[in-house]
Amino acid sequence: MEDEKQRQIQLQLTLQRRLEKVTPELFSEYLFERGVKTVVCPMCGSEDIAIPNASTMTVGPEGSESSTYAIPVKLDTDGPPYSLVKYEYRLICKNCAFSMHFATWPVLKWVEQKLSDSGKGTNG
């Protein structure tokens, strides 16, 4: 039972580390490369769009490091608890509050490939 609990904790940590690779800048670049030059709210036409994000800070003997990532939304669906299909990224219109949703797995797959190609790796 304890082994299964540790395995679940490790799965959750691995998923979180992967999700934290998607920065607002990389998410924007992903959309741009797919032909979305400017994100426009489909409800009101505003270009004032926000990507909900959070920051992490790691402190160690060699100093500190901080990073910002796009916050994924966890969906309440059936399936494995730590599956990428249970998450989405949101863009929120700052004018009318309309929320746009994007599947996590194609974005993360693109980001991990981009980081791998640039030599930054995909460890995690």
C-alpha cells in the first residue's frame, strides 16, 4: 500500500514538473506557429487577453532560480488521475471575461520538443 502511495506521489510530481515547462511566452509562440498571429476574444473582439500563470522559486546553495508557467485547469473527468487529457490551458479576455480553453497535451508536446531541440532537455 505504501509503495502505491509513493508511486502516486511520484506520478503527480512528474506531471507537475512537465506542466511547469509551459510558460506564457511558449504558449503564445505555440499559437503563433499555428497561425494565430493575435489572439482576439470571439465574444467582444478585444485583444486584451491574459494567460493565468504562477511563479515558482527554487532556492539552493548556488542561489535561487524562479520561473513562470501557464496554470492548467484540471478537468473533472473519468480516466487516469495524472493524465494530460484531464487538463486544459485557458486564455481569459480582460474586457468581457470570456474564457477560451486549449487541450494541454498538444501544447506540452510542442514545448517539450522545442526544449529538447534547443538543448534544454525534457527531464521530468
